[in-house]
Amino acid sequence: MKTDSEIRRDVEAELQWWPDIDETDIAVKVNGGVVTLTGYVPTLPERYRAEAAVKRVAGVSAVANDLAVRVPLGGRPTDPEIARGAVAALQRVLPRVAENIKALVHEAHVALEGTLEWQFERERAERAVRGVYGVISVRNSIRLEPRLSATELKRQIEDAFRRSAAVDAQQITVETRGAEVTLRGEVRSWTEHDEAQRTAWSAPGVRSVRNEITVRT
């Protein structure tokens, strides 16, 4: 098992490895395998790329991403400019349902509201707005309308796990309560942990996924 100092060394090396991450103002702390990132990055997508890089490091049991987005003063757009960019991004990636989404902007913080049918649409809307230059944070309040009974929802998710080459279905249990899903079990990696959550969210009408799956370290 890796020591905290070894994990920290590997995390710092992983952050330096990727050219689309500027690690200059990122500080790394490790305590019992839990990695905390603090400091600043210039864009919101970079904040999430840094977190994804840390999760790829062996021995990491959890990540606390406390990175803040600090846009250079000379290049900071106004709220109306960000709002126009958000609308354009939503229309580009979700042309069929973009009119169902509202983007509210205040001091570069964006709130998304509206109603959609699929979680992938909800995620795609958030990713699109995250990529708009100048956005500091995105609060995704888009609601999903349930379409399946809890029993049918559980069956569809379990079937999806069995079809997946990336998820060991025998190690994961699925519980449903209305449109709320809880996942439990133990998996081999963060990749499998995240894939199980993504698969559960792919079922139509799921309103929340509580991922209690642990990762063997």
C-alpha cells in the first residue's frame, strides 16, 4: 500500500503530465489516501480535468476538489456576454430541447433551470455551459421527469450492468425508491465506480443516484 507521501508525489506528477492542466497554482495534500486540491485554475473545465487526473492515480481513495476558478481580469467577460455564450452552447449541443432550459447568470455563476427527460441531456447541458469562457461555477437545477416504475427502473439498470464490460454486475446492488437510485458494493477502480454511476443515470427519468460503492485500494 502506498504511503501518503508516495500518493502525493504521484498526484503531482500526474497533474504535470497533462498539457491541458496548469498545475502552477495547485496545491496537493494527502491524508489517509484522501487527496485535497486547493488553489486556482483559469477555467472551470480545467478544475474538472484536474479532479479526473487525480482519480486516475493508484492509491487515491477520495478527492476533495477545493480548486477555485480565477479568470484573468483583462479577459473576464460580462454577465450578459456569458449568458449569450451559454444560450449559444445549449443550442449547439441540445438543439431539440434547448428551449426547455434557462441559464441565469450572476457574477459569472450560472444556474440552469428547466425540465428534461434524460440524464445525458442534463449532463450535456452542464458540460456545455462549463465550457463557456468566464464561467466560475454551474448549479444544475434542471429537473428530470420520471417515466418508469421503481421496479422497472431497477430491472433496467441491473440489465445495463450485466451488459457492460466495464462493470462487474455481481459486485453491485441496486435499490430504487421512486425515481431515486442507490448503488452499493465494492469495485476495482474509480473508473468502474464512475461507470456504474453513469450507467444508473442513463435510465430515463432518474432524479438522483446515491453512489455508496467503495473502491478497493
